Amino acid sequence: MKTEDTNKWEYAPSLEGTKHIQLKEKYDLFIDGKWVKPNADRYFASINPANEEKLADIAWASESDVDLAVKAARRAYVDVWSKMKASDRAKYIFRIARLMQERAREFAVIETLDGGKPIRESRDIDVPLACNHFFYYAGWADKLQDAFPNRSVESLGVAGQIIPWNFPLLMAAWKIAPALAAGNTVVLKPAETTSLTALKLAEIIEESGLPPGVVNIVTGHGDTGAAIVNHPDIDKIAFTGSTAVGKLIQKATAGTRKKVSLELGGKSANIVLEDAPMDQAVEGIVNGIFFNQGHVCCAGSRLYVQESVADELVRKLKQRMQSLYVGNPLDKNTDIGAINSKEQLETIEKYVQIGIKEGAEMFQVECEVPTKGFYCRPTIFTNVAQSSVIAQEEIFGPVLTIQTFRTIDEVIQKANNSPYGLAAGVWTDKGSRIFNLTSKLRAGVVWANTYNKFDPASPFGGYKESGFGREGGLHGLEAYLK
Ligand code: NAP
Ligand code: MG
């Protein structure tokens, strides 16, 4: 049925089943191939942000637990993993990839329950991409010398890895797969609100027969992460998260032997030129900022549209926004699921208020959202000044600022006027304009006539305060090698 006022189709709910998934009531730490209780016997609840119900209790690792994990990783590195034939290491990584694939539906449902993202995304994007990362790096494990010809390559040792909540399983894959392929062992900490798929991955790792201690999963809060960063026997810190924590990590590791890579925040510009295919651009804008509730480091959160087509584009964008479905993430019709946590929802709402106070004009889709759980309607701001807070700071939610420009030089200047430099998008009919813009934008990734496309073979990472080091592709492998 199509409602007349919003031009929106009404679909019957189509809920993904949850009967096939298995969750324990309580999760311990995965250290040295075993499930061990945290020393301080502390646990915290992981909740479903779509309805605020508790899913499981998760162990909160303290410094002494992290120490145990690092010691296990060191032993496994020295005694087993670094001595193993590379082709045998590859077999384990392939096995993990295949086991993940076999349980893809279970992973997708748990990712959605724990993090709030629409099931369509976890099923079609997060989980397949995570599997592909393991497959991709498994393929390189016994070809390191071919990957870096005329250089002698050597693993680093023990890698400490800390990941955020926006792509929990995918970030775990980005971290673990290249580290193992390069011959390192791992201590990984998932984000506090989304530990469950990393713990499921630990179950698969157990099933794969990977030697004990090669991968250790320690769950916890920020202090658990800090214990990893400060542990003296770690050779490499790989961090994905906020710029604020990234700066703390940089300070803590300065002057140590630790090799560091930081994937941090963003405020990416999505640029629409007057010759762009408008309907396609609208889809790209929607995908760029509303995908995963805007919980995307490289979200196209600043839209720059050429003045001559601004009215048309904004009109089309508003119309498209009206047809987005906000609600239960387990429903296959849902486009925009739940915000990951109450804190994040409050942060987003704070920025929306700032935008209003700054005098920008807000448009928010008028739709019903569930009363229980954390939800945010897709929001755009027009009439935004370049210097305004909402155009400068990362909001990490489904909130888009829109500005106009007249000339290419002007938009390059505006797009680059940001402390961040993670990604950008360019929409135009002309190849020459794409090349001109992409070469001048200070961003790690620039998409042309598309947005938010990822592939294990292509490197990803930022400029400026978006961090340093690259993940994915051969660059991602290099980050784990001497
Ligand atoms: P966050 O607060 O920085 O947390 C990231 C991870 O670091 C979490 O596991 C967190 O644990 C841990 N942590 C917190 N304080 C720490 C400390 N002092 N020392 C060591 N670890 C610590 O970031 P977030 O809010 O989870 O994630 C959102 C941010 O990640 C955004 O800024 C986004 O742009 C960025 N991000 C970047 C990329 C990229 O590739 N560039 C990809 C995804 C996300 P707790 O969860 O327990 O606090
Ligand atoms: Mg949760």
C-alpha cells in the first residue's frame, strides 16, 4: 500500500528470525585458547540498542588479564606461529574464513542485535566483507616475499588491537587477518557496546584449531584498551576509533618501540557538480550519510552542491528521505536502524540542537520511531556556515550539513578546510573533473560517482587528524611487517 501524504510504500514487517543463533548468558575472556574468568570477576551487560534488552554479560578485563593475554600471545609467537611454515599459517586463516561463511547468518543477526544496524547491512555488507578480508589475507600469507619484492620481510611479534563499535566484526577482520597473515599473534579488544561478534569469532577460532594464544580476545572498557596500549611487551598497536583516544595513544606510545597505526575520525565531503546525474547522486548522498545510521568514519557528512542545481538536489533529497524506513533493525525493510548507544544518541541530539542554535535550517523526516530503544530520524541542515560546529565536528549519526559553492576552486578549498581527511565523494559527468578534484582533495579515499564502497584489496586510511597508516590491500599487510 502506498500512503498519499509521504509517497511511501507501506510494507508488512519482515523480521529476520533469531532462533538459529546461540548466545551464552555470560562471556568470559578468550585467552590462550581457553575461556577464562576475569581476575577481578567483573562483568558488564551488552544490550540491544533497538529495545534496550540485555543480551549477555561480558567479562571486563583488567590489567592483569591483559598481561595474561599478552604473555600467551608472546609464547604462541615464539614457540609456534613464527616457526610455522607460511603455507600452514595460510590454511588456518582460510579455515577461519570458511567457518565464518558457514555461520554468516548467525553473525549477521548477532551483529544487528548487539549494534543496532539494519539486518540487510550486516547480512550483505559487514559479514561478507569480513569473510573476504580473511580470504584475501590468507592468500598473501605464503607470498609475502612476492608482495614485497627485493625486500626482506619479517613479522613484528605481538599486536595489540583496539576497535570501535560501528563495524564490530568487520573491524576485527581488518585487524586480525593481516596480522596473522604477516606472522604475528594478536590481543584484540572490541568496543564495550559491541563485543558479541568478536566473541563469536573467538568460538570459530577455537573450532578452527588455531594454536592457543595466536588470537586472544579481551573484552572491556577504555581502561582495558589503555592496558593493551601501555603493556611493555607489545610490538604493534593498531587502533581504530576516535581522534581523542588516538591522540592519547600516540602520547602513550611515543618513545617506545611500538609500531603504531591509527584509523581515526572523519568529516568527509561529498561534492555534487552541476553536471552530475542527480538521481544517482541523491542515492549516493543517502548511502553516504544514512547508511549504518551515519556511524561510519568515512560518512559523507558534509554535502557541497553547486549553486545552480542546489534547489533541485535538496528537493529530490528530501523526497527520497521521506521514503526511508526507520525502525527495528531486524526488519528486512529497515533502512535506518538503532543508534548504537544511549550516549551516542545524546551526542547526536546535542549536535542537532547546536545546529539549530547556530541558525541553520533543519529538515527531519516525520516518521514514527519505536518508543523503546535509541532512534534518530534522518536529518539535514541547509543554510550552514563553513565555520559552524556542525560542519566542522564529527557527529557520527544520520545528520548531514549542506552547503553550496560556485566554482571548483571554491569547493576544493571548503572541502579541505577540515581537521580531518578520511574520505570524499565527487559526482560529475566528466572524467577530467574527477581527476582534477581527486588529485586536490586531501582525503585518503575519494569515490567518484559512488560512495561507501569497500574492498579488501584496496587500502583505506586518512590524512591529518584522521590518522595514519593504511588498512586493506598490501599496505595493510605492510603495517604488520618489519
Ligand atoms: P573510541 O571511544 O575512541 O573507542 C574506540 C576503542 O578504544 C574502544 O574499544 C574503546 O573502548 C577503546 N578505548 C577507549 N579509551 C581508550 C584508551 N584510553 N586507551 C585505549 N583504548 C581506549 O571510539 P568509538 O566511539 O568506539 O568509535 C567511533 C570513532 O571511531 C569515530 O570517531 C569514528 O570516526 C572512528 N572510526 C574510524 C575508522 C577509520 O577507519 N578511520 C573506522 C571506524 C571508526 P570502549 O568501547 O570500552 O570505550
Ligand atoms: Mg550492544
